[in-house]
Amino acid sequence: MNIYIGDPTLGLPVANFNNGINGLAVNRSGFGVEEVTSGPSFGDLLTRALEGVNSQQNEVSQMGLRAVTNPEEVSIHDLSIAMARANMSLNLANTIVQRSITAFREILTQR
């Protein structure tokens, strides 16, 4: 079972969950859970994803500043594409955070 999450073109890391999440993985037979000691934690993946979103926002900001100060240096099409990618990354990160908070609250209310 191959599970991949992420998109490097949006500044998000690509995570391969074949080795599990936070030390747990599905058995190769597909039944049960076994302990895995290698691989990044969910927190590490989330931190890298947010750092990628932040770097995209900074790049767009710098590109916009260059477009204002030296219009011949930056293509308006490249700036528009970079802005759209940064906006999409930020919206995706916001959605993930909001859904994580909602899931955590639902888990707390089930107790």
C-alpha cells in the first residue's frame, strides 16, 4: 500500500507513509499495526510544510518588490503564477489547520 501526501510544486513536502506515521504502520498484510522506528514524525512534516508556505510568501513579496522597482526584471506572468501558487499553498495550509483543530475537538468531545 503506497500512500503519498504533498506536492512539491506548492511548496509542500512529499510524504511517503509506507514506513508509517509516528512509529506506527499498517502490516504488509493490511491487518493490524506494527511499530516502525524510522521516518519523520507528523510534526516534522507539518513544520516543513509550513516553512515551505512561508518561503513561498516571502518569495512572492520579494518578486513583487522587484516588479515595482525594476519592471523589466520581472515578468508579470511569472509574478501572477507565483502569487497564485502562494495563495493556494496558504489556503491549503489553513484548511489543514482548521480541519485538524476540528478533528481534535471531536476527539475531545467523544470522551
